[in-house]
Amino acid sequence: MNAPVLQAAAVHKHYRIGKQEIPVLRGIDLSVQPGESVALLGASGAGKSTLLHVLGLLDPPTTGEVRYDGVPVHGLPIGERARLRHRHVGFVFQFYHLIPELTALQNVLLARMMAVSALGYWGQRKAAKAAAIAMLEQVGLGARLHHRPSELSGGERQRVAIARALLAEPRVILADEPTGNLDSHTAAGVVELMFGIQRDRGLALVLVTHDERLAQRCHRIVRLADGVVVS
């Protein structure tokens, strides 16, 4: 078996509200192999999204470790963690997080801009634009490159978000309820697209959901309750 691309080892996460400390994650162990899809399933408040944010280097654990390719990452300098996140992790969120003033193409290009320095991006801007256009065409939005989010449907916005997540050619996709804001017909199309790209590229996928049927599409289901893995 290959070495895990992503691991959580004894991860705890607490938040402090005033003098009270609230435990959200309580000793999570998780390993994800290259090309594997893992569903994090559980009720609201189980800790799924918090775990995803810790895995994606958006939030540090209170104790425990997150490792990429066996290397602990939260002890790295802030800039190095940011570079690791931008180059190796792609995020897909329920509410898209697109910049409303930017077109679909510009939103996708943000992924490349954030992964390199300003000078580095200037030197590769033509190649980056070509790659962004190709990615939007792959997700079926070749005719919508210059439309802003307000001019796109919910499904189209999520496709832009998927294209943005993939532009940096990440090894891991972290998806937080990616169909939770879509109707069932649109959600089905987004799911097929996401899983198809994940399989074709051999990406690791960690998918947060409360939908049992969607979770069954993954190689493995990890069930959380009250901040612990229960199965």
C-alpha cells in the first residue's frame, strides 16, 4: 500500500468562548491514500467541517498532528504552510466563495495567483490563462468564461469552484457539503463531475456530507459523532 497522502494523528480541537473551553474534535485519527475518496458523515455539530479545516491547514489543531506524505505540517512557518495549501489542496465549499466582482475566468485564475509570487505569476500569466480556460471548458463552462457569479446558476457557480480547486493540480480535494446548496437535479450533475475528475486524476478526496447516499459513492465512510470517530 502507498504511504498516506494525508493523515490526522490524535487531533484535538478546542475553541475558547470567554472562560469556557469547547471541545470540538477529540482525538481524531484518519489516513487517506492517494486516489482514495473518503466521506466524513455525521449530524450537524459532529465536527466534520472543523476536521476538514484542520486537514486543509485553514485552522491548526489544539493538539495532535496533521501530516502530508508523512511530514507534520502545522509546525511549518506560516508562509510555507500557505504554499503547501495552495499547491497541494483544493477546496470546494457549499457556498462557493467566489468573488462577486470577478468573472468565472478571473475567479479560477485566483488559484494560480495565490500559489506563486506576483513576479512568478506575471511570467506564466499566458499559460495560466490557457490552463484556466481549459479547466472551465472541462467542467462545461467554456461559454460562460466572462460571466460574473450573479449571472450564473448555483450549479454553474459550483462548477467554477471545482475548476478553481483543480487549477493548481492539487493532490487532495477537500469538499464541504458541495451539493448542500443545490437542487437534487443540479446536485447529481455536480457529483458526477466531481467524482469523474477525481477518478481520472487519481486525486484523494475528503467529502463532508450528511447525505448517506452521497457518502456511499466514496471508497470509505468515516462516521463522526461529538468530535470522535464512531465507525
